Amino acid sequence: MIEHPVVDIELVVPYGSILVILPAGATADINGITTEWGKLHSKVDEVGAHGSLHVRISGEVGYVRLKVRHTRR
């Protein structure tokens, strides 16, 4: 259980794959990430209901594939 409304994640990854799985109703902002040749993909909304979990992802990634999605049922 996450007790804070906003969680910051900072990435420094030169290569590989990253999968971020969020609980239902959570939102994520991936606009703080800079990449060289990577692919960034988010299946979650950037803005949600007041009080829901919001994750801000930032940092520098090189040849990285980042995917953000909600948990599967």
C-alpha cells in the first residue's frame, strides 16, 4: 500500500526495458524523461481524480523501452 498521494521515480538507465505497473485509478507523468534512442509509452492518464495516486517519472535513459500501465485484473 502506498500512503503518499505523489510518488517521484528518477531513472538513470543506459539500456534495457522498464515496466512500471500501477494500481487501478493511478496516474503517471513521464514528461520528465529524456532519452537518446528509447521508446516511451504510457497507457495511463496523466491527470486523474483528486486524491488518487500520481507517479512522476523523470531521469535520463539511453536505449531503453519504458512502458507504464495499470495492473491487470
